[in-house]
Amino acid sequence: MRKPALQKSTAPLAWDDLRTVLAVAREGSLSGAARVLQVEHSTVFRRLKGIERRFGAALFERSRSGYSATAHGEAVAESARVMEEAALAAERRVLGADVRLSGVVRIATSEMFACYLLPRALPGFLEQHPDIEIEIDVANRNVDLTRREADLALRATNRPPEHLYGREVGELRYAVFAHPRYFKRGKAPAPEDLPWVGFDESIGRLEIARWLREHLPGKPTRLRSDSLLAMMQAAAAGIGAAVLPLFAADFHPNLRRLGPVLEQPRLRLWVLNHADVRENARVRALSRHLAQELPSVLATLQQLEAPARAPIRRR
């Protein structure tokens, strides 16, 4: 019986085939790989079958929990990863040398920043640079700047990744908010007496989620979400109290602070980009603009003293 061999064919593998193996290895499923590659599920299945026929060896073990790479699959995926890193490094170096103030800049951030901070900070930049287009990615996942999934990131963290170049643009403060109907005769209720809106497991690592676990241990939540914006709207609908950022919740007509600004958490706000692209003209221009504008935007929206009446709305 002839033994299967990885070198069954001397013709080189197409890059699309290598990317397919790498995507399946990373995502652990055909559907996840299809989403990353932006192709149909059937296309990933067909490519993978063709690659395995060519090699004469299985690259993945299939189970109810997904796809796990065999030794052959890991070898192919690792080769594809090395090629991808080299290609991305070359792309970043070329992009970093671009001196044109035109083209697209992609910003990765959260829903809250995209809704409340960036709309106030960007108009002046777009007026000054009519040939630059801005795309905003509000996915909750951690966007990888190394893999060119975005050019800039606006993130709240006290420990930004060491491989990213960053500018600190402010400090975020939080308070507990609830619907005005919980305030009887103008008196704020005790947090432990209220129903609560909480955090889905996918964002349970956030410092504001830890505050809730530490200060109200075992407190059940009426609703949980992986979106801070959805949590704010749920609190505004009267479902329960929530820990929310001042820059957004202070201006909602159906929210009031239950008490003073929390001493913790305090999160620093950063504009981040990869070192290889920070000299790109349009990326540098937008990074500098955000570093100049966001501190004043945040100071305007973030009232550390409780409003004279809640809510206060500004235009």
C-alpha cells in the first residue's frame, strides 16, 4: 500500500488554500473560517477537501465541537501563518511610507465611543481633509492591528499592548445609574434594593463588570448583555440599575445617578496604532487630531460633579 505523502504534488499551493487551512485552524469551524475569509461555507468545505485529497492526509479531525488540526494540519497552518506575517509586515511598511492625505482610515472602537465621542471629534478633521474617508469598526472583539484589521484603535485600558504605539487622551469615570422612577420623593435608593442590568460572560473581564461582582456579590441580574450601549438603554427603560460611563449616561433623559462618581474603576482612554503605520500621512494626521480633540470632548461630556438636575442635555 502506498503511504500518503504531504509532497504528493510538486506544484506550489495557492495562497487561498493556505489561508483556508489557517482560518479553519484559528476558528475551529468551517463557518468561522468562512466568515473570516468572506466566502461561503461551501467554498471552505470544497477547498479543504481538495487540499486533503492533494496531500493524501487529513489536516483536521472533525467532531461535534468543531475542527481540530492534526499534526499535518498544524504544519500547514504554521507555514501559512509565517507567510501571512511576512506579507502583513511588507504591507505595513509600504502603508507606513504613504505620504498622501487621501484614502481610507479604519478605526476600531466600541459602540459607546463610536456613538458619543467620535461624532464630536471627527467633523473638523473631515472638513480639513476632504480626500480622507473614515471607517469605524464597532465589533466587540479585539481587533488585531498587527494583521491590518484596522489602522487605529480607540480603546479604554490601563495596560495597552506593548507592541502598539499609543497616545493617552483622557480618563474615563463611571457611576451607577437607574431610571428616575426608582427615586422615591427625590431620594436615591440603595443599590442592593434595585434590580440590576449586568454583563454577558464575553465582557465579564471588564473592570466595570468586576466592580459589580465585588460590591454586590451574588446579586442576580434581570438582564445581561455583551453591549454596554444595550445595557444603558435597558437601564433607561427601567429594567434595572447599571454601572455606566458618565460621558454617555449623564445625558440620557431617562437616567439619573444613584450616588457620587465611583472612585474605581478609572480607565485611561488611548488612541493606538501599530508602529509600522504610524508614519502613514493619513493615519498620523487622524491620530494627532484625535489626541488634540478627544480630551476636550471628554471634558465637556464627562461631568465629575453630579448634574444640578438629572438629566442634563447639551447640544
